[in-house]
Amino acid sequence: MTETGFFLIVTGLATVSVSLTFVLFRFLRSQAEGKGKFLGGTIRYGGSLAGFLLIFGTLFGAFYRLKSDPGVTTPINIGGEWSLDLHMSTSTKLKGSVTIRQRQGDPVITMSGEILGAGAITFDSMVGMIHDRDIYLVYENLKGERGVIRGKAMTDDPATLSLVYTDLAGSDLNNDPTGTLHLKRAR
């Protein structure tokens, strides 16, 4: 929310509060008392000032409860089931499946999958995120290899993704330090 928008909302809340206070204390003969801490001391107030502070405080509190702050979001949706074609640095090609978990609009993602073939490989991401259109995941497989997966989503709801994996130095156990994961959404 911009500063101008916030100023307009607070001014509107104050105007409504003054109007309601005027009606309450001019025509309905209401009474109100209050006390609060101010600069280390306690002040007491009553009458229309107390009514104004009570109404303004209630409306301002309601404004903050109703105002939604989504925090960091992304329009990119890559959550779901994907089929996998793995192209290893050794020119070996394997198939598998991947599940990407993502809440709607949330840039935080997790990915787990299984690569089929001689000695199936199961892997899980430790942490993952989408930043702008870039996708980053830190992974570990059951053999203890760790690395980084990175790629780019070209559209908000891609049907295919190409991600490059790179094992961390000292973590490559199968002489395959880098490769490409080609994902196709299983719809």
C-alpha cells in the first residue's frame, strides 16, 4: 500500500469517527470515559474525546485485521505431478517421476522424485524457491549426493520445465556431476 493510500484511509477513518462521535454526543447524549498511558504518565479523558478515541481505535483495528498482506507471492504455478527425462553428463538417459509441492501463489517449493533404471534413485529437495522466473532447489538423494537444481519458468503455468542439476563438490558419488532434468506436466 502506498503512503498516499494509507493517508487517505486514515483520514477517512478519522472523518467517520468524528461524524459518529458528533451524532453520539450531540443527539444521543452518550457518555464515555477512558484512560491511557502517555509519555510515562496516565491521562483520563471523557465525553466526546473518549468516544472519538474509542470509535477511531475500533475502526483502525478493524482496518488492519481486514487488510490482507500477502507478503511475497508469485504468479508462477509449478506444483503437481511431472514425468521426468533425465539426461546425465555420461550421455545416459533415464526416466522417472517428480512431485513438486507449492501452495497457490507461494514462492517456496519442495520437490521429490524417483528416477527409474538400474538402481532406482530417490531424491528430495531440502529447500526450494521461485524468484522472479528463476527456480532454485537444494537436493539430496538417498545415496548422500547433494546439489543444486536451477531453471527458469518461461510462463506462469508451464507445461514443461528444463532444470539443470549440479552436485556439490565432494558430493558426486556416481561420476555424474551435472545433468538436465526435462519435466513434463502429467495432466
